[in-house]
Amino acid sequence: MMLSASLAHVLLLASCVALCSAQLPWTTRTKVGTCSIGCDFYREEDGTLTKTLAGARSSCVCTSLELRRLNLTAVAHDTFAGLNALTSLDLYGNLLIFPPSLTGLTRLQSLVLWDNLLIAPPTLVGLASLKYLDLDGNKLPYPPTLAGLTALEILYLNNNLLASPPVLTGLRSLQYLYLSGNSLTDSPTLTGLTALKELSLSNNVLTSPPTLTGLTALQFLSMDGNALNSPPTTAGLPALKHLQVSSKLACSTCSSLSDDLSASMLKVKDSFSIDIQCEIECARQEAIEDAIVEALEANGHTTELMMSPTAYADVEIADM
């Protein structure tokens, strides 16, 4: 049976569409990562991260994935499904608005979502092995739920939109906590965080410092850029080495702070640095400086005192 010329032409065009569609621009995908066994990761044309299993495999094995600065806008729901051996996932510097699904990643120890556009934190349920969590530089209006993360040692939540601090109950392994550059009006509750070494609450809208009782391992405390109406109590912090409270404190506040610091610093056995900002009109400014220097030198430290000639005075003392 003979086909007419016009019908043959139509069939030829249909065949071309079927055979060539994979090469059309709107189906373009870019390979951005590979697991050591069994699968590849692709950035689809719309910016979505997807996973493709190799051959007839039903699963793949990865221990570490670094997918940085790839302009990823989303992660397909099943992209990380089945990656039970994954210990490190790094998605730094992408354009993610919503976090990826992490269900089943029970061995995950490090999660980096720094410098994205997240408006909601990731769900961390079941990630009992997680030690390092970096959510810096997003648009989070509220913190992640951290219940059950007993192995967590380092938490970055700087430069978000947090109005309230995270709940830290039970995080006995936490050593480094960074909450600077948010809109916190209340300090986090730090009860039981006996391993905590560094705490940064700079550039929030705090009017009172956190309760530091029992934080015997604390070495670094930064609270500059707030509006404190009372100083932090440093008594009972034998490991403290650096205190930063540049909040244009009132004269009375600076005076009480200097007395408290003098008692604390006499217990310090190694280096100690302090940066305090007080109103330059303080009648006791010189006495405050002298008390701090005297306390340090009495404990065997060499100090240098630097004052800035502005409307407010910066008192910066550090071992030389």
C-alpha cells in the first residue's frame, strides 16, 4: 500500500519530534554530582536538583555530597532518599527557598545550608548523629526544632530574621552557638549547656543578658550591638577569656560590670581580652579602666588599653 506524499511528510515530522525531544533546550539538564556507587545528581533547567540511578540499580551509596553555588532553586523530594550512608551534605550558596527532605539520613553529621534564601528551617527529626548545623545567612523567621540532637556541637544561625531563640534543652554536647544579626528580644535559655565554649548574641535587640550560671566551659561571649540595660554576670565563669559588650552602657552599668569583671579575672590563668563601650561622660571611666587593668596585671598579665576619641569610649584590653 502506497502512502501519499503529504501523509509520509507528517509521519516523518512526528518521528523527528519523538526522537529529538531529548535535545530540545527546555529539557536540558546539567550533571552536578556523582555518588561513588550507583547514581548521579543533575540540575534541571528550572534549577531543581534531581537524582538518577545508574543502570538497573535500586539504590546508591554516598558518604559526602558537596553541591555549592550551583544556583539550585529546589530539591526534588526523593533526591536524598535512600542515601543511608551520607555523613556530610553541603548546599552552600544556592537559591533554595524551602529546605530539602532529610528523612532517613540517620548517619548525617554535617549539614550546611548557609547563604540560601530559606524561609523555613529543615526538619531534623531522626538526625541523632548530627554534629554540625550551619543555617547562617538565610531568611528564617523562626529557628529549627532541635529536640533529640544530643550529638550537636556547633550551631550557626547568624544573620536570619529570628525573633525568638532556639530551644536548646538537652543539647549537652553543644560547644559553639552563634545567633548574631537577628531580631532577638530574649536571650536563649542556656541551662545545662555545660560544654558551651563560645556564645555570640551580637547585633540583636536584647535589653538584658542571658543567665550564664553553670557555663563553666565558656571562653568567648559576644553581646555587642544590643541595647543592654544591665551587664552580663561573669562570676562563676572560670574559663572566660574574651568578653565583648560594646553597647554604649550607662555609667552605673559600666561600674558594676568592672567590679564583677575584676573578681572574675583574678581567677583567669591565661589570656583574657575585653571590649566594653561606656558613655564617655562617665565620671568613673578612668576608675573603671584602672580597676580592669589592675585585676589583669595582678594576675600576671601584660595589658594595653586603647581609647577611641568618639562620643563613646571603647575600652579594649588584651594580653600582649
